[in-house]
Amino acid sequence: MVHAASSCVTSAEAWFRGVEDLYAVPDRPGLDPRRLDLYMLAMRLSLVAGPLRLFDGDSPDRAFMQGVADHNAKQAPALLPSV
């Protein structure tokens, strides 16, 4: 059972790598990098909270959703400003 969950996490991470390539931050002059980081942080936090809310119900692919939440929880701290 543990092996199946870990393979789903791997597939979730692979899926996100593909999505991140498709939706890379645009390289356009005049865009505020801090605002883009804030938007990315909001997206990451949403992609942690959303899948976790599904656990209240009977989500058909809990392991994949856990992988989505775990991946984004690992990525979010990198977007926080250093103090």
C-alpha cells in the first residue's frame, strides 16, 4: 500500500513539472517580480488547501491529491520573502 502511494506522489510531481513548464512566468518588461511571487504563493497555497478539503469527502484518488498538496507545500516556502 505504501508503495502505491509513493508512486502516485511521483506522478503528481511529474504532472506539476509539466504544468510549470507550460505556465512559466512571462519574461516581459514592467512586470513586478514581487507581485508575481505573491500570485505564485497564493496559487501554491490554494493547491495545498484544495486537495486537503477533498479529504473530507470520498475523493476517488486520495493518493494523487495528497501528492498535489505535498508538492505545493514543499514549493511554497521558497516564495516567502527572506527576513
